[in-house]
Amino acid sequence: MEHTLASLLQAAGLESQGEPRSLGGGDIAAVYWLDTRQGPVVIKRDDPGRLAGEADGLRALSEAGTSLIVPEVLGVAGGWLVMEALESTSRSAASAAALGEGLRHLHAQSAADHGWPRDNACGRTPQSNASLADGRAFQRERRLLPLAAACHERGLLDASLRERLERIAHDLETWLPDAPASLVHGDLWSGNVLYTPNGPAIIDPAVYQHYPEVDLAMLTLFGAPSDAFFEAYWDASPPDDWPRREALFQLYPLLNHLLLFGGGYRNAVARATGRVESGG
């Protein structure tokens, strides 16, 4: 066990029992399970800046005061993050509804500006969160244009599709209303939701304040939330333009996946672009 991790565990009052065991499923960071005399913990090994941003996000979600479970940060330093381990169980209609209700309460935490006091990361991609008062401008300047440019520079996005994305970014004011910003998880795909015996939990955030559809669109992009989830979240009254908003807020994670994992995501970017252009 490395000296930095041993010191971090000692500072957190944890006495290890054995060596960390690798956990599968992490595409970006190395993730481990460690048994301690005080109970099991989960440990992540990654870039120190990314882990500091994740710890900041976990604390922000925890302090939001919703019913959603967020693992407690026990220590972060030197490329290691130690946090509470959570027991997982299977999803049920009741737990899906609890996720919808908890997410609705999380998104009720609002702010005037879109952004976050610090930059963080979505996967390995640095995520600029410098605040802007207008959410359309934030989506354009901090999300769509930088990712479209990065993908084009790496030869992953042709000029025609990049131009279409830029038109979407510059036309947001024609259909997307400005609104106060909600606290969002920022990377809420289905793998970052755990169902525990005590209720749904959310992990691995990339938090900022923006349109709440950021989280909903990510859930539907790589999963299929149940009717119980949406009934609890929307109280049976979804916004009329949800299909178009869904496609819009899927563009950023799709561009990020294109950047991180290659050309297999180009067609998905093109399909989402077409949906935004056609109104959903």
C-alpha cells in the first residue's frame, strides 16, 4: 500500500484489513474495495485534479439535502480518493420513483448563474464551468462549441456536421427559454446510479448548475428510466418540448464520448443533431 494512501487512511481514522481489491467497471479511474476495521470503503486512484473535483461534487450533492444517498468523502489527497462503500440491490418500481423524487428535489436547488465555482472533469475531459448568467450562452460557450472544435481537430467530426452543431449552438435563443440554473449531477448515466437497501444513490458526479434536463437526458441516453421515475419527477406533466431538449442535452455527452472513445459515436452525434434541428 502506497505511503500516501496509508497516510490518508490514518488521517480518516481507518485501520485497513488486508490489501485493496480491484473493482471492475471503471473506464477512467482505478477503483478498489478495501475492508477496514471501521467498515468497507471504496478507493479511487486517478489524476489529483479530477479526484478533487469529484470530491467537491460529492460534498455539494450531499449538502443539497435531498433523499438521494451520496457516499461520504472520507479523504482525498495525492491522487487517491477514499469514500464510503455502499451496498447495492436490484431496482424496483418504488426505488425508481424514489430516484425521480430525489432528483426533482436536487434540481430545486437553484442559482442565478450557470456554471460552478471550480472546473472539474467529465470522464477524462476537462470541463470548464466558468459562470455565465444566460444558460443558452453557457451551453454554447462551455459545452457545445469547445467539444465540437476538439472533435473536429482530432478528425472525429467532419466540417459539415461541425457547422450544423455550431448553428444549433448559435440558435438556442430562438427556442430554448432562459431559466435559473439547477444543481445537476452532470454525468448521470445509469452506471452512476446505485440502488441500495436504503434508497437510490448517485456516484461519480461532474457537478455544475445548469438546465435540469442535463441529468434527464443522460439517464435516457445510456438507459431507460421507468414510467415510475418520470411520474415521480414530472408529476405527470412533462414539458412540451422535452424531446427537443433531450436531444440537445445529449449532444454534449455524445461529443465527449466521441472525443474519448472514437468514431463509433459519430452517427449518434449526427442523429441527435438531426433531432434538435427538426424540433425533437
